[in-house]
Amino acid sequence: MTEQTPVLECRNLCISYYTRAGEIPAVVDFNLKLMPGEAHGIVGESGCGKSTVALAIMQYMGRNGAIVGGEILFEGRDMRTMSEEELRQIRGSKIAMVYQEPMASLNPAMTIGDQLAEVPIYHDGLSESEALARAEEMLAKVRLPDPRRILRSYPHQISGGQQQRVVIAMALLSNPRLLLLDEPTTALDVTVEAGIVELINEISAEFGTSMIYISHNLGLILETCHRLTVMYSGEAVEVGDIEDVFDEMRHPYTRGLFGSIPLPGADKNAHPLMAIPGQLPLPHERPPGCNFGPRCSFFKGGLCDARALPMHPVPGDDDHRVRCERFAEIDWDRDLPKGEAKPPIKAGPVVLSVRDMTKHYAIETGGLLAMGGATRTVKANEKLTFSAREAETVAIVGESGCGKSTFAKVLMGLEDATDGQVLLGDTELGDLPVQKRSKDTIANLQMVFQNPFDTLNPSHTIGAQIGRVIRKFGVARSEEEVNEIVYRLLDTVKLPRDFAKRKPRQLSGGQKQRVGIARAFAGNPSVVIADEPVSALDVSVQAAVTELLMDIQRENRTTMLFISHDLSVVRYLADRIVVMYLGRIMEQGTTEEVFSPPYHPYTEALLAAVPIADTRVKKRHIVLKGEIPSPSNPPKGCPFSTRCPYMIPGTCDVELPPNRTFGQDHRILCHLQPSELEGMEPVISPRAEAAE
Amino acid sequence: MAVTEIEAGPSALERLSHPRALIALGLLMWLPLMSYVMGGTALGPAADYILLPAIPATLLLYVLGVRAFRESRVAVIGLTLVFFWLLAAVAAPYLPLLDPNKPIAPFVTPLSEKRDVFFWLGTDFKGRDMLSRMIWGCQRVIVWGVSATFVAYVVGALFGLISGYLSGWWDEIISFVANVLLSFPVMVLFIVILNYLGPSGFNIVVAVTFASAPAIMRIVRGLTLDIKTRDYVFAAQTRGEHPLYIMIVELLPNVRGPIIVDACLRLGYTTVAITTLTFLGLGLQPPDPDWGLMIRESAKTAMLWKFSYMLLVPALAVSSLILGFNLMADGLREMSLRD
Amino acid sequence: MLKLILRRLLQMLLIMAVASLLLFAIFDTPEFKKRLAVQELGGFAVSALTEESYNAWLAEKGLDVPFHTRYLNWVGDILQGDMGFSYEKNRPVGPLLLDRLANTGILAFFVFALMIPLSLVLGILAGMKEGSAQDRTISFLSVFTTSIPEIATAILLTVVLSLGLGWLPAKSAMINGFSFRELLLPVLTLVIYDFGYVARMTRASMAEVMTSQYIRTAVLKGLPYRRVVMKHALRNALIAPFTLIVLQLNWLLSGVVVVEVFFEYDGFGKLLLEAALFPDVEVVQACTLVAVAVAVLSQIISDIGYTFLNPRIRFA
Amino acid sequence: MSTNNSSTELHSKVPQLRKQMKDGALSRREFVRFAALLGVGAGAAYSMAGLPSPAFADDQANMPFPPDDPNAQSGGVLKVAMQVQKMEDPATYSWVEMSNQTRHILEHLTMTGPDNVTRPMLAERWEASDDLKTWTFYLRKGVKWNNGDDFTTEDVKFNFERWMNPDLGSSNVGLSSIAALMEEKDGKKVMRDGAIEVIDDHTIRFHLSKAVLSFPEDMYNYPTALVHRSFKPPFSDNAIGTGPFTLVENTVGDRCILKRVEGIEYWGGKVYLDEIHYYNFDEDNQLTTFAGGDVDAIYEFGVEQMELAKALDGNIIAARTAQTLCCRFQVTEKPFDDKRVRQAIVKAVDNALIKELVYPEGGDVGENQHVAPIHPEYFKLPPLVRDVDAAKALLAEAGYPDGLELTIDVGNTDGPWHQTVAEAMRDQLKDAGITLNVNVMPASKYWEIWDKTPFGATAWTHRPLGTMVLSLGYRTGVPWNETKYSNPEWDKALDEAEATLDVEKRRALMENIEKVLQDDAVMVQPICRPVYTIASKAVHGYPAHPTQYHQFNKVWKAS
């Protein structure tokens, strides 16, 4: 390695927030060295301090945050000693940042042109017209269509993906040495995310900019970075080159993290996920010594909790360091965590069958005194047909606007189907609103919700909320019986019984989701709809909740409709998959069938877009152009025709494609000939050298 | 579009350790006070001791309140001001005060003695003790102000829940009526209503309800619209719960937090309204003391520097009570935002 | 947008129709007619009147006609621009109302001229540095001033500035013609009561904007602080206060009642109160219509302004 | 110029009056008043009574006004705070304020001064027949309307006929003098044929159907202002008058501007002011406005404002009146239908103490029989004595041994002192076991119920004679009988008193009348109140009239 000045170097950086409760250390003893052209990933769960690091580098700590120790050297100069004016000159020109929420990061009241032009005006002293010209150039470079129009637009007039491109363009305008990317794709749909990731990779190649890429998603880091820092609870626990950390991790937390995410090859029966036990400590309740200690299976009292731990270099690789006292003692090859294998379950008879289910909304404009408002129709669901069998898990996959939530509403009886049939057993549900359904029907069909913060009513105790379901469905009536069942359910979801008296506010997100699961299963349902039940949870908690959900399902032989956008999770747990796009089913089949050719072009793109945190797999590279159209104004013909790489002009954009059937139950809605579809290559394949 | 200062969030009151004990204490303080003021002479001899249990209840409530609000100095100051007057209201009959309606010696300036009586705050134009009138004066404004705000809230919250949760025609009709009422400047509404019904405490309740309920309805409606998209409401709906159950059990407790902040502010507004209306001759009627009346009666006699205490005393008293309500609202909001 | 405005105007007319019908019904009760008679003739005289002569009096006043007929006539007159006749002031309502509205307009003009810059500047200064000593001082000041009801502010100002120091006249009856000195106390009272509210809202809006992510973006773009505040923050932070200030017009119509009565300033509020107490039906009617019109129009202006200032809605 | 009315024969009743005065049955002051009513010049009357003639100028030119002040300065504007009301038709005026706005434009046949003596004004003099049924008025010559017309009997006749026109609805028909000119025809009261006899341009004679003493006094009742024969309401549109001022502007609720008439010589001698401005202020605000220095004088201030008035730089002017507050019972309503209850209440109240509390300065203690000490026929009954024990005994007897709860309606129609009276009563009644609730309501509300409520505090205004009020308020079935008191014997006694001119005899009759009313305990009437006004020190000659009539002819303002 040549002797170069690092672009950025953090030495023993300590950052604290000051609150009424006193000083709360957010980041402790953080070290980082970033060479020119290098891309460094920081990965960790919420609250681990990764964004704090980014803002500290920008010297933007807010009123109650402060750097309490260490140094941040930018090109060799300590930024802590710089004056406000010097900082200002560096910000936006030498160091630029891309943020998590592009919409919120752009000023809603200024045109994009004005916002972009500011950067060259203030940093390079350009005139306004020169600045605008440069902005237009940059917009073209981040591959935005019609940059001239976008310059004149306000942020809300363009889509989320375009907004993020604008933010990236803004960051690149002064050709910075260092680019900070703070979860730049988290708010975006998967197929849009893929486009942004591609752009970022191109930028680092083209401009040679050093990057710090902050994310909770290991797969994304793998796709973008050279080096990686894993953070846990305010500390970096492992640093190293990507391959080293991915393949030869030396910290129990890193390994726990990998064990928690469903990688290709994970299987709910044969190789279940291995969740990290326990939960993240709150910043002011961190244990002495190793922060991960209480959750670590290698924890050794007296050693791990004796002192604040330093980073240790991994022998043989100076650039690979871990914050673990025992990493040398652990046999990393043998002690690979393995979940308990479970026998596969045999699916029973069809429980739920949906036939040509269609749901249209009429959006009326105007009200009591409306002077004639136009009515628009939103086609939320078009002719959905599929079925689910007892003890089977059917995943419904799709991005925003695909109609999966509407489908859930129709199923639950909150909306009437416009057309078609929904049969639960032999009860027609399509036009049976929940008020008219029998108690049994309602009890048979329950739901687990996405957002842990919303799923429970903050005003009532856990016990009361579960008890209400029990009473409502007539499972039990007397106070004692109800309590008994509540306790039993809490046992089932592995929560202590005294949680019955707690209010939701006293629970963590994962615990709330467990309560939500307990509530859904309180009435012994035959079908449970799980609407992204783990997507809002931290990675290490996700696994535990997923496993729990599946165990209960397995035990009760419940049919589960698992709504998700995350194909990795779906691949892991689903028996069958339904892929939706703009209200239509594009493809359905068993998990095996959907994940291998023939693919629907959309499925293919979706599969390609999902980042996989596994160095052993190879992925084909497909990036879709454009954005998802609005469901109120869907394209003619095939809904996917606007973005489809295989689009046949004159056919796809005019005519609705036929439903092609492969094998037993594998259906694809596409104009492409079956042979063309069958001729597709698999998207994900094992790398030759890593193949077993 | 509605500019509201209220943010949804858990209420600081929720952190009080014993909500049930608190409600009991509140009732113990409030019911005697209310019956004392509204019942008037109908209470008969009971009037002499009915307020006795309210005094310890008030003190205890204050202590509990300070404990709950200790994080916010502003809230504690507000609470202290409000409870000072609450305590004055419940303890007035037992304090060593002169009869507030008894003329003794007119135009005695503060801190001076006349007819062997020392007057801390002087006497008014009729010779009634200002100190005693000031302290007694808080009873009616507090009781009617709180009652009016409470009734307005019950009405406003009910319609807000219905309008927000049921939507559709319910919403159209309720919102239209609310819009009609909101199109009147508040004072115009007050003047018209009180002029029609005649000035009295009960009619103030009616007028305040008409004037405030639409705004409350809007706030509750907005909160309801927000909360009804939450999954737990969805869960209740999918359980087949009756809309009434959802409104009362699932929604109402969760709009409580922001509403309590708004209620504190609105108590302030109502106090202003009652005082102002009384000053205009449309509110509470003499002879019993009330701050608005004190201002009304003194306004024509005290227009001299040396008599200005007659105006200053009630003006400062009413300002301090309203300041108390507003500071409490501020503190509560501050605390709820911190959560 | 135009459709929206038309719709709101239509709604306004509907509200006016409903309101005036209700008012007419209210003031048509025998009690109110009797009250009017008492005001005109004196309490003793009225009770000495025979039924017949009372009816004759009613007929003379045009009050014997059933109220729906009167209402229709009144509506007809209004449509022809005739707002009726004031029993109490013995003159047509139109010019009377115009006089009083002009007076209140002068008052409102000075109130807004003082209040807007004061509250915006204070609100922005406070909101710019949330939690600073400057913020806390301004915030407390604004809570404090808004907590003092107008009547108390009026009293405090009168006692100090007029009775105590003798700088300003205590009353604003302006019997010797317009006098700015006499206008000062009512203006100050209203400004002191109202600026705090607007300042608080401005502060909240500014504080929210200052913690928003796009301000962070602007700072981290390396813009000078002045530009961040002036160009990025202000525009967004002033949207809410702007709509609020326009809506204050509506509030002012309420607020002026007590101030005008206390200072004996012959404006809209005093007229309304006197008319309601008299009861001078057609004046109350006209005042209500004006009030409703001001309320609705200010809402419309506020909505238009909001839309205009907020590109998110303008280009929706 | 000594008594120029010596040319007139003294009325036959005058010697009789003089004898009464000598016997002490009639005070000298009252002698003057009655003698004047009978056409004796006020100056002569004063001298007959052996009183120094007050500062009145009837000996010069027989003027009703005070004499000219040698120090007087001409010019200036007098600004007065008063409610400014409409000036529609002087004959139907219902408020004193209206008449004040008109008083310096329109004038009367007679004029009653602050000394309660009625002097000739537009009439030069008058004569009454011995039976007091025929009255002859001789008009002053040289009086001109401000449009240049001469003032003649035609104008007088025009006015009288107007007043008696039943369609007009003038309250003048309630005056005993005018009533005596009318008769009932087809259910309507109209003018009797031949009631008015025009002798010549300056002599007019009235033939009454019954004896009326107060004819000249009635002619200064405020709706009797004389308008021009071309008069058409509203007056404010075409203000033709005989007075020294004319109307420039009258904006109701704002201002009324009067200006000196130019070009026409005023009959009444010197007038000093150039303009009189009335500015509209509610009674509550008049004194505070005066305090602010914007006006020179005000209409009235209340007793509760006395301290403020004293602290101001001005002359407080107080007038003794018969204005009073009757906290009266409706004797037909429970529990007031029981005389013992009424008596118990009356006995439990100490009128003198209430008067002292409420009107410490000026005024008289009321005696629960409505006749005030300033009434000429007032008979002084033994003072009322508070007797709580007797009150308790009466209550027990009436079936309320444990006391009684009552509510009094108070409208403060005449100022907040009504309420103070009620509150003081409440405190005193407590001793007798009576709980009194004071129900205060706005004045306008009170006027809706004043003659209906079982127990209410009603204000009665000043009337010159005691018999007038008793007749208006306590006769069986009269419209203003708010007590529903009905006592045929008492009515008869009152009839007799009203027909008795002999004041001594009348007073003798009044003893019984007052006593019966007092014993029947129909009201607690604690105070006959004074009226207060204030004028700045620069204003000279500001009159204190018991009925608050403004007479500004000789008022002047120091510059």
C-alpha cells in the first residue's frame, strides 16, 4: 500500500448527547481510516451510532450533541479546530452528504435548480447561469430524464427515486473528496434502490470519490463497499475488508447478524434462522465491558465485563480488528450457529380461495357543496386468483402500490370486493363486511400488522387488549379463564406473564410484535394475514419474531398469508409466492418455481434488485428504468410494460398479456412466448469458487 | 391547513402514578365546589361545611401535580398559579375574610385602616373589601369556566369522533355546522347567544359550547383521522367491533393527550371570555363578586391614579389565572414533545 | 382553485342566509319586541300602553308583519344594497356601518402595522435558536402577554400611561375629531394581546423548519448561516404565520368589542354590542353579515395565500 | 320696575295661601310656588312670603331666567356628555335627554326653575278662574320663530290640538290639565268642543272639565315644548323654534350640535354661549369622560362615582328630588298576600341606615309610602323604627316560624345603587330570619317584568306633587299599579285629597293616606335620592334641576 494521506481519519472519537438525564455517550472510541477512492461501509442496527458518526464528521451535532474526545482528521487537518467559516467551505464542496429521506432533505419551497445552483455559487463563485448550467450537466450525469424540466421543478413534483438522484447530484456538484451516504436507499422501493446503488457504484468509479456508506443492510454494503465497520451499541465491534468480515468474521455479534438474515440456502425447515437472544441495550443502560456481553453465547464473566474493551487486531491481518476479548479462543469454524432442523409440514386442503377478485375505488372530489367533482377510479386489485391451503405459507410480494394492502382489507371485510369471489372454507367473504360476518368467520381470519408502534393501542394494557379478543370471539368469558388464556398466549410468544399489566409504551418493538402475534392467534384462527410483520424491526430481532410466527403457525396448522416486499425473507419462509405489480398478479407458483426460470420479467428484476449479503452468490445485473406508475393511472396493456426490458411495442403496451401456465400451478402473466420465458438464466447462482 | 399547536403524543398526565386516585381527588375537590357555586342557597345549611373536604383534596392534588410535572418548571409555575386560585375558591368560606358583599367604608386605599379595619387591598366604591372580593371572585369564574369548557369538550369530542371516524355524510353535516359556527367571530356568537338567552352562568356554558365545540370538534376530528389509520384500530375493525366501541375505547383514550393540552389553553380562553362578557354586562350578574364584575363596576369610578387599584386588583387576578392555564398548557406540550 | 374559491363563496352565502334567518327568528320573539319598545318609550310608558296602542306602535315600527315576510323583505332590500334602518341610531344601517367599519379599519390597520413586524421578528429570533436564552425570553414574554386578557391589558395601560403618567388620554371617544394620541391605547392593547400568539406560532414554525432535514441539507451544503436562514428557512417558516395573520382579522372583529367598549371608540365592535343589547335587529344583522363575510373572506385569502406560498400545493 | 303683574288681580286663593303660610301650615317656599302657579309673579310671591327673591330676573322684563351675571363672558362652546337620542316629535318624547337636546330650540308656555317655582316663559302671564277650571294665558309679544314668523296663539292652539290627537300618542294626554280638556267619544279620548278659546293673537283661554291647579306646571312637562304650526316630524329635519339655539347636527349615538340663531333677536335677553354640544356617552361613562377633560359638564353621575367626582376639578351640583326606589311587593302574590309577611319585612328593615349607606350625601329617608319630603302636601309621619323581634313574631304568626326565603328582582334601571339597597336589605333581613336572594338583571330585562314580579325594586322618577305619584301607582287597577294594591277606601281618600286645593287640609288628608299605605306595607322605600352632576369650574350658572332639565340660557364659560 502506498503512503497516502487518508481522506478521513477518526481517532478514538467519542460523541455524547446531553439530555435531562445527563450525558449519554452515543459513540465511544470510534476509529476509521478512509483512503482516497475507498468506499467504507458502516453497518449496524438502529441506535448503534452510525448516523451520529456521519453527522460528527460533518461537525453538525445539533444543540445537545458534542464530540467529547478524539479527533476527526480531514486530509490531515483536525476538523475540530477549524473555524465556522473553514467548516462551511469544506461542507458541500469537499465533504458532501446524501440523506435517508430525499423528500425531507430538499427544500419544498425552492426549485431544484435553485437548490443545486447554490453549491457552485457559494463554493466556486460561479454566476447563477453558469451554476445552473453545471447543475443541468450533473443532473444528466445522475441519469435523470429531461434535466431542464427538473431544474424548474419543485421537489414534490418528482418521484422519490428522482429526488434521491437530485440529492446525489447536489452532493457531486463540487466534486467532493468525501461522500457520506446515510441509508440513501432505505426509503425507496427495491427496484428503485437497485438503480441508485448502481449509480453510486458508477460514481465511485468515475469520480474516484471516497465514500462512507451507512446502512443496516449487509447486502447493500457488500455491493458497494471495500471495507466495513460493524457497529453495536455505540461501538465499532469489527472492522475489516469486506471479504474478511463477510467470510471470516471474528466477532460474535457480526456472526449473530449473519445468522439472523435469511441468505440463500436458509430454509425454514432444514436451516432455520438463528436469532440473537435478548435486545439492544438502551444507551444509558449499557453493561460494563462488552456491550454485547449479555446477548453473547461466549460471554465470560470477569473477562468480558471487566473493563472497557479495546480493539484487537486479528492475527495475520492488521486491517481486520475486532472488539472482543475472546475472539481468539472461539473456534469460528466449528461453532457456526445452527438452528434446530424441523420436519417439513404437509399442506392440507384448500382453506382460502380467491377467484377473479377485483377491487376498484372511486375517488370523489368535492363534498356536500361540491359543484360537480370528477370521479376517478383507482384499480387497486384486478382479477386476483389464487388459493391457500391449510398450514401453508403463501407470500404476497410486491412493491408500493401493488395492491397488497387493499387485498388484505377486502379479505378482512373492511372493503367490499368490486367483483369476484373470496371463499374462506365455504363462506363467501367478498361482499360480506366485517359487521355481517359471523363470530367464527372473524375469529378464523386474523391479522398481524406491520408497524410495531401502531399495532397496539397505547392506552390499554397488553392483557386487556389480548383479553378483549378472547372475549370477543367467545373463547372464554369468565375473568379467570380469560386471564389464564392471556398468560398462556404470553408464554407462547415467549413474553413474561407480568407483561399483561404493562402498557405498550413499556415494550420494545419486537415485544410489541410478539403481543400482536399473540393477539392474532388468541381466537385460534385458521388463516392469519401477516402484513410485513418484521420489516420495521431490527435485523437481530426480525429473526426471532419470524421464527416465533412460524412456530405458532406450525403448531396450529394455520394458513399464513405473508405480505412482504423482501424476497429474501419470502424465499426463506414461503411455500408458495404470489408476485403482484400494480394490482395484478404477475406470477405465482411454489417458492422453488418463482425463484428459478421461467421468470416473469418483473420477478426477474425484483430478484436481481434484492441485495444479498453473501459473498458466495453471484447475481445477474438488471436495473429497471423509471418509476412505478400510479395505480390511479395505470399503463395500458401490461402494467409492467413501461419498465419492462423485454417490452414488445405494439403488443405489451396495448393488450393485456395472457396467463401462461408452467408446471402444475406456476402461472406467469406475460406476452413473451413460453419458450422465451423458459430460456431465461437464473438470476442468483452460486459463485464457482464458493460452491460447495 | 388548520394551524394547530397540538402534536399527537403520549400525555404527560399518563405518567401520573395513580390516575384513579387522581380522578377521585379531582372529584372530591370539584363536586363540592361546583355544588357550592351552582347550588347557591339551595344547599341550605350544608353550604357551611360542604367545601371542607375539598381543601385537603386540592392540596393533595397540587402535590401530586407538582410531582408529575416536576420536569417542566413552566408547568409547575402554571400549576401553582392555577391551584392558588383553586385553593382560594374552596377555602374562601373558611378564610378570615370580611364579607365580600358588605359595604364597610368606600374608597379606602390599599394597606390602610378605616373604621378599625385594616384593608390589605383597600375597598371598592361601595366600601366592600377588595381582598375578600378578589378571593371570592375566583369561585364563579373557575366553576363556570371549567364547566363550560368541559361541556364544550364533551360535545366537541363526541362530534369530532363521529365526524372523523364515520366520515361520509356524518362528516359532511357535522363539518358544515361547525363551519357555520366558526364563520362567526367568537364574540359575535357570544353576544348573540347570551343576548338571546339572557346573561347567566348556565347560559355562558351554552354559549361557550357553541363557540368552542366546533374548534374542538375539528381538533378531535383531525386526531381521529390520524389515529383511525393506526393498525390497532384496523385490528379492532377486523375483530368486528362496533363503531361506538372503537370510538370510545380505541380512539378516545388516544386523543386524550393532545386534548388535555388544548383544554388547558381553552380554559384560559373561556376564562377570558367569561371575564370579558361579564365586563360587557352579558355574563355573570352581581351582586356576588366576580373579577369581570369588579372591573365592570370599577371602570366608571376608578379612572384616577389613586383609585386605580380597584381595576388593577381584578385585572391582575384574572391575568394570573389565565397565565397559569397557559403555562400549564405550555409545560404539558413541552413534556409531551420530549417523550 | 377558482372553483374552490367559488365554492367557498357559495358556502359563505349559505352561511349568511342561515345565520340571518336564525337571527331574525331570535329577534322576532315578543320579549325582544317588548325590549325594543322599552328602549324607545321607557319602561313605565310601555306598561301603560294598551294592547291596541302597543300594536299600533308595532305597526309603526313595521314589527307587526310575520317575521318570514319581514325576512324576505329584508333580504330583498339587502340585495338592492339597502341594509335596513337602525332603531337606536335613527339612521340607515348602511352608512352607519360604513362609518364604524372605517373606524375599526383604522384601528385594525395600525394594529396590524405594529403587530406583524413585531411578532414575526420576535418569532423568528426565538425560533432560530430554539432553547436559547433569547428564545426563552421571547417565549415567556409572548405567553405572558397573551395570558393577559384584553380587558386587563387595557386597564394596565390606562392606569400606567394615562392615569399614572398622564401621557395619553384614557378614552378614545374622539369627540374632537380623529386623534392619533387617542388611538394609541386601543392599538397598543390589541397589539400586546395579539402579537404573542402570532409570535409563538412563528416561533413554532421557525423552530420546526430549523430542525428540518432540508435545513440540515442547506447547512451541510456549506451555505452561510445568513443564507440558510433568509433563503431556506424563512420562506417555509412564514407560511403558517401568514395564514394565521390573515385569520387574525377574524379574531380582531371579536377582540375589538371589549377594547372599543372600554375605550369608548366608536367602531364596529361597540356598534355590535350596543345593537345587540338594544336590540337593534337590522344593525345586528348587518354586523353579523359583515363579520361572517370578513371571517370567510379572510379564510379564503388565507387559503389562497397558503397555496401561493406553498409550492407543494400550488403545483399539486 | 316693580311688580308689573300687579295689574293682574290676585287670584282669590292667594290670600288663603298666605294665611296658611302664616299659620305655619305651608312653608314659605311652597307658598311662593303655589302663588306663582296661580299667576302671581314669582318676585311678588317671594316678597309676599318674606323671602329674599332668588337670583331670578322676573322683575326685569318678567323673565323666567336667572339674572345676567355682570362678570359673564360671551362666546364659547359648552360640551356636555349625555346620551344623544333621536329628536323625532317633541310631543312624544320619552326621555329627558331628548328634551334637553330640544330645550334650547323649542320653548314652553311656562318654565319651572331649579327652585321648583314655575314662571311664565312664552306666556307673559296667566290667570285662573276661582274654581281653577278656566285658565287664560297671555302670550309674550315680540317672540319670533327662528324662521321669522311671529309666535301667536295659533301656534299654541296647533300644539294643543296635536297633543290631543289620539293618533299621535303623546304622553301629554296623561297630564291632568290636558286630560281635563278632553272627553271620551266612540271609545276614544278626543278634544272637547270649545275647550280651547282663542281670544286674540296673544290671548288664549282653556276651559277645563275639572279643577286643575297644576296647569302652568304641566306646561313645562317636557313633551309640551311648543313647535311651529308647520311642524312635521321628524323635528331634527326642520328645527324651527323660538329658542336662542338651532340644530346643526344630530347624529344619534354620537353628537348633537346646537348653534346660536343668527339674525333674529331673541326675546329672552342675553344668551352667552355660542354653541352647545352634546356628545353621546352612557351614564356610566359620563363622569370618566369629564375626568378626561373632553367635556365641560355631564348629564348625571351616580352616587357610587361621588368619590371620583370629588377628586376631579369641577363643581358638583346636587339637586334634591322625589326620585325614589320602591322595593315593592305584589300583594296578590304569595307570600306577600299575607299582610303580616309584608309588615314583618318592613319592620326588619332600617330605612335610615340604608339611606345613610347608599346616599350618604343629600337625599331623604323614604317612609314606605312614596310621598317625599319635598312634595308640598307631605305629612311627616312618626319615623319608622326597626323592630326585629316584632318582625319575627309577625312571621311566626303568618306561619313562617323558621324564617322565609325570598327573591327580589333588581334591574338597576337607575344605577347600581338599587342593588346596593337590595343587598343592604338582605343583610338586615337576615336578622329576622329572612333569606333574601338578590336577583340582578339587566335594565331592559327588568322593564319586561317590572309590573309582574312578586318582589322587585322599581325606580320612580320625580313628580312635583305627592298625590300625582300615589294616583299613578297605587290606585286600584291603574296601569302602573305594580303592587296590585287595591283599597277602595284609600282610593276615595286620595280622590278627596286631589280635589283639595287647601294644602293644609290636603296635608291633613295625606296623613291618613300615607299612614294607611305605610301600614299596609306594600313596599320598602328607603331613599328619596338626590341627583348629581358636575360642571367644570370654567362653567358658570350651571343649573341643578330636580328633573335634570338643562337650562343653559344664562350659562357662560370663562375662557
